[in-house]
Amino acid sequence: MFGLGKTKSLVGLDIGSSAVKAVELRMKGSSYELVNLGIESLGQDTVVDGAIMDALSVSSAIEKIFNDQHIKTKNVATSVSGHSVIVKRVTVGANSEEELYSAIPYEAQQHIPFDMTDVNLSYQSLGPAPAGNGTDVMLVAVKREKILNHTNVLSQAGKTPTVVDYDGFAVYNAFEVNYEAPPEEMAALLNIGASIMNIVIARGGNPLFTRDVSVGGNQYTDTLQKELDLSFEDAEKLKQGLEISNVTQEQKLPHLRSVTEILMLEIQKTFDFFRQTTSTENIQHIYVSGGTAKIEGLIDQLKAEFNIPVEAINPFQRLVVDGKRFDLGYVDEIAPRMSVAVGLALRSFD
Ligand SMILES: Nc1ncnc2c1ncn2[C@@H]1O[C@H](COP(=O)(O)OP(=O)(O)OP(=O)(O)O)[C@@H](O)[C@H]1O
Ligand SMILES: [Mg+2]
């Protein structure tokens, strides 16, 4: 999205609110091979709603991953999401690359509710508009301070920020490499992390619509904490299926269910808005990534609610992962959480 320099080998580095995640890939024949993989948990208030509050803790976590995993590559691709990121598909009255380039700042002013002096602007041409004149464009605007927030932490950790992407596009990138979605299929990708759900609706290699909602795994933990009178740590364990004293796994289920209802309401609202503004076609398939994809019952509830196929994204599905170097059980377990980092690492090969 925002290229900050010349790219070669890049480490995909996802700074999430629950953890920092790193992935490095290389080409092996015509496949991608996993070279390095790391995840380092962050304390509760270190990253809040996608904003880095405690830069020192984050840069220490980054350094720890690079040291522990012996990652030598310094160039990093990272991503942002949440309030300070606006992604909008617009039709611009321009028919060449040059016309487009000069029309974008004006178009952005019409569509982006931020002061243009405060944002970094990027765009991707999606080809001629189907309805008449002009070109369809995906506009991306990110508050400059948000980008600085991320790049400063990377510099502090001794890394070179090379690409800044949007979480949703990174997931889509990872999805495309691992899944052969039919070109006509209208797919919705849900990346449900600890505090943010990125929703990307795409077809045939083109994202058509994105929205970020401030809901995620923390909401489940909060609810269990309140309803069952638990500490944050115990609520997290219970949520993830681990045993804790005095509460059975069955007791958590109605509470998980009710939070999933809230998430589904947001998803439904987003689908409705998409159909009102972008395309009247129905969503045909849902793919879920992020740690919260593993909430017990979530996938089944989504299937029942939307009546379409729903599956979890495994970003390593088609990657070469050497069982002698990596614990395959562990890779499988953390897979849904690594989608953004895999998508970012793939920017090495753009
Ligand atoms: N087995 C599991 N079952 C249920 N929830 C899980 C499980 N494993 C992880 N989670 C939850 O997933 C969330 C972390 O997911 P992820 O790593 O995708 O988020 P993040 O990228 O750190 O957050 P965000 O993108 O919202 O800032 C946490 O809320 C965690 O409790
Ligand atoms: Mg995330």
C-alpha cells in the first residue's frame, strides 16, 4: 500500500493488540516456504484498538522475536487498521494512469473525512468502471500519525519499515495464495482479532469493500469475566478451552453465544450496507481468520445465520512448512492468528 523504499526480502510484522507476530518466507520452486515464524504476547494495555500505547514494550517484543528466531532480515512490512484507516472504492473520471494520478488528491478530498494534510494517501486502479466513463479505484487514506506510530516503533527496534499495508488487504493476500476461490464468488473475509474485526468483501482478486468494527476476542473475555466473576487470565483460559477451577466448559457456552450474536449483527449490518452501496449481489462464502476464529461454536453459528459455507483460513495451507524445523502442531494451532503476518511477508514477492 505505502511503499517506503526499495523492497527485497521482507519480514511480515503484525503488531496486534494481543501479540506481535512475525513471518518470513522465501521462494522454493514455484511455492512459498516458511523460513521464520514468531509470536510474542503483549500486555493488556500495550496496544489498544490498533494504537500503540507503550512503544517500548512493543519494540522489545519485536527485538525478542528477531533474536529468538535468529531473523537476520531487517526490512519489515507492517500494517495498520481501525479508526485512522479509510478504504473506499470510488469511480474517478479519468481514463489513463496520468489522469488518475492528478485526479486522486481532489477525489480523496471528496471521499475521505480527514484533513488531507494529515494523511498518507494511496490508491490502486481496479480498471475501467463497468457503468460508463472513468476508472474504479480503491482509495486508501491513513492518518500520518498512525503510520508514524508504527514506523517509529520499528525503527526503535532496529528494523527498517519498508511497506505499510492495511490488515484487511494483508489477510486477503494470504487468502489468495492459499485458496482457489472461484473467480465469480463473492467472498467475505472476517479477520477477528482481540479488539478489531476487519471485514473485506472481495471477488476475483479484487477487494470491493472493507470495514473495521471495534469488536473481537476481548469482548468474549470481558463477558466471561463479568458473568462468571473471573480474573482476566482465568477468563482467557476458559475461553480457549483450558481447565480452570470452579467453572466447567459448559458454563461458558451461553455467554460465548451471546457475544457471537453481537458480532453477527455487525457482520449483517456490513453486508446490508455493502449491498446498498456497492453491489446487490449476495455474499456466497465466508472465510474467518484471527485468533477469535477459534471461539467454540462461532463457525457453526455463522453458518446457521448466513446459510452459506463458512470456514477458517489457514494461511499456511499451501506453503511449504518443514516439519524438521517447525512443530507442525503448533503452526496449525496458531495459524488463524498468522494470516496478516503471512500476507505481509508475501509483499516480498510483489
Ligand atoms: N483457542 C482460542 N479460542 C478462542 N479465542 C482465542 C484462541 N486463541 C486465541 N484467541 C483469542 O484471539 C485473540 C487474538 O487474536 P489475534 O492474534 O488475531 O489478535 P490481534 O491481532 O492481536 O488483535 P487485533 O488485530 O484486534 O489488534 C485474543 O482475543 C485471544 O483471546
Ligand atoms: Mg490482528
